[in-house]
Amino acid sequence: MIKLTGRIPSKKNSKIMSCRGARPLLFPSSKYTAWHKDASLQLKEQKAEKFPERGGIALNFFMPDNRKCDLTNKAESVMDLLVDNGLLEDDCWQITGMVALTCEGIDKENPRVEITW
């Protein structure tokens, strides 16, 4: 099991737009970028193993508070993190097979996501 602690920001909300010439470019928010860097270090410290081919992934979220949030956006952030760190080849359905998302409730002291495969 992999545990990533802290509040997980959405990757697709609060994007930053920058223009290069006539073309607008979108970048993740500074909150997401900081979380991604910290979570990548957590993965390295845990020496997480690569995802086996088509085994299924379970993401169990423990929220820091009772605020409304979109669980699928948080899952997208976690899945992209796993891909970026080489633990998951791709987050497409052909690779992952099944993805189960659950919210286990509120843990103010230790908000986290627990990842199993």
C-alpha cells in the first residue's frame, strides 16, 4: 500500500494561462505543482513498486474537512502522479482495468490517499 499525505488539489481546476505568441498555454496551479513535488518525494521514500499489468487500483481518500470536492478530480491528480513517477505506464483503461474510488471519511490530523493494487 502507498500512502500520500496532505490535501490533494485538483489538477484541472485553477489552471494558469500564459500566452506565447497568439497561442494560450495552460499550466497546473502552484498548489498542484507543490503537491506533485512533495507527493513524488513521498513515493520515492516509500519505494513504491510498479503497477502490475491490468490488476485494478483502489484509491481510498481520507479528507481533511467536510468541504465539497470532486473525488474524480482528486483521482486524476493521483493517477497522473503515478504515471509521472513511472509507477503506472499509463492511466488508460487498457492498462488499469478497474479503478475504485472511495471516501473513507474525515481525518483532520492525517488527510491522505491510500493506494493499493
